Amino acid sequence: MQYNIEEIIQQHNIVLFDAICVLCNSWAKFLIQHDQQKKFKLASIQSPLGEAILKHYKMSTDNYTTMVVIYDGQRYLESTALLKVMQHLGMPFSLLCAGYLMPQAIRDFLYRGVALNRYQLFGTTDHCMLPSADNQQHFLERCLHD
């Protein structure tokens, strides 16, 4: 399927996540539960759409080391991506934006420490989280088909 990536990233706030990572799946479940206003759409990096978005930004599609957040058409990575999402979830999560006070180099160093070791620390799964009737509105590909 061909995607107009430029149009998609202008129309949706997107969180790309690693669907085989237990930590990343937990993050996606957290967003489904707490993004009550559905500000963000999820897409796994293993999906055709996720790969197309990574390619659009000239990012690796086989060595995934960071969460990617696209908000208002801008791409955010590592700790800034995490803080950008928390900023828009509202209270009490937006309090974590105090993390912006820490220098980005330190934040990203800490982020990479977890991200690069996430499989060893949290494990992997062969059960990809799929949109269900209850949460399909949180997934980008489902939104594009509606």
C-alpha cells in the first residue's frame, strides 16, 4: 500500500513503537489508557506504515533504538519524544515536563541506557499488540482505513 507520508504526518500526532518489545508494548497500552482525548495515534515500527514513516525521516528500519513521536508535523526522538507525549497527556503526567530542566544530553544518555538494553531488561514478545474494538481509534493504520 502506498502512503502519502507528508499528509499523514501533517494530519496526525504519531507515536511509533517497537511491537516486539515488552516495555514498548506497555508504553502503548499506557497511552491507550491515558490518552483520553486521543491526541496520539500509535503505529508499530514493524508495520508497513511505521516503516514508511521511518524511511521518510531516513531512519533505520532494522535497528530501532528510539521512540519516534511526530507532533504538529515535527519529529521528536529519545527523551524529548517521551516528554512531548507526557506534556500533552495532561495532569498529573504533564508534571514530568520538569524533565526539560535537565540538559538534553543527560536526558538522552539516560534514555539510551534503557532503550539500548530494553530487550535484556524487559524481554521481547512474539504477540504483537493489535487494535481491538475497544482501542482501534488509537491506532494510525485503523484511522486511515476509516
